[in-house]
Amino acid sequence: MNRPRGPYAKTARRREEILQAALEAYAESDAAGPTIKDIARRAGLSEAGVLHHFGGREELLTAVVAERDEVDARAYADHFAPLVQHNMQTPGLVRLFTRIAAASVESDHPANEFFAARYARLRDEIGATGPGGGDDEDAWRARVMLAVVDGLQLQWLHDPSIDMAGDAVRLAEALGLALDEEAPADGTDEPDQTPGSAGPVSGGSPAAPGS
């Protein structure tokens, strides 16, 4: 596999450093989330320097959402409930997700293709956990699950007393979706919740708020 060299490698590495700084900043922020200035300061760059590496503000924020998806896929593979619970500890990222997801319906938004592909992938992954082995009824179950999870995020941002994880798990059970792989009784399969950590590698746990 060819790896970027020279200035290209430096640019790719710098982008990863900025995204790591952004995830850490969001993990420590309240629902308002950090500013670009906050992210830039943590990355040791100016605001203009940060945006230069991504092409603009919306491109940066889209990349942050995509990076969060990848981190969650590694750290919470087949652990749906813990993933939702973890996301409830990062309201800034949940708010960012809902904003970028809504904006992505515009065909010229940087996140348009990302979210179209994301929803298609998650519909397939969630449908495959249904009782029908991925038939038409399971496809419906997957659409309903995704719609409710996205809606729960908005309600939770308005009212944090809502048990978003509990509601999501109850719905999955009611729909007959096997989204959670049981962890061993000794707890050795506990997901790593550190931003950027390389936890269990997998195609990713199906949809969860803000992921």
C-alpha cells in the first residue's frame, strides 16, 4: 500500500492532528461545542491555518463528524448501548452531528455525499440484525430505527433528562433488532472510550446519536 510522502505526508499528518484536537475539544465542551479558535489553539495553529488544511469551516466540521464515526466504529464495535451512553457525555458532538446532518440535505454541502453514504450503510447494517435476515421488513425496521435515533438526539438536546440510550435500546428490542453483542461476564470486552483510541476494529456499531 502506497503511503503519502514528503509534503503530502506532512499535510495528512497535520489534518489528523487537527481532527484529534477537535475531538478532544468537543469531548471536553458543553452543548455549545468549542469554537474554531479553541480547536486551533489546541492544535497549535491559527484559525486560518486550521481551515487551510480543510478548505473551509463546513469542510472541517464534516471531517470532524466523519472522524468521530471512525473512532466510534473502532471503540464500540457491536456495543450499541455503551456507544449511545458515551455520546450522552459529549453533547457538543451530538449538537454538531444534528447540525451537519440537517445541512447535508443541500446538494452543494460538503457533507452531502458523506451522509447519503452513511445512511445507506447504516440501513444495510441495521437491517442485517433483524429477525428476517435483512428482508424488506428488516429494511423498514432499519429506517424506523434511524429516524427515531435522529429524533431522540434533538429531543435530548432540548431536554437532557431524557434517557436517550434507554429509549434507543427499548426501541431496538421492540423492533427485534440485535444491535448489541453481549460483553463477557468478566467485563474484559469493555470498550475504550478515549477519543482517537484504537479499540476493537470492526465495520462499526450501527447508528447511535451523534455518531
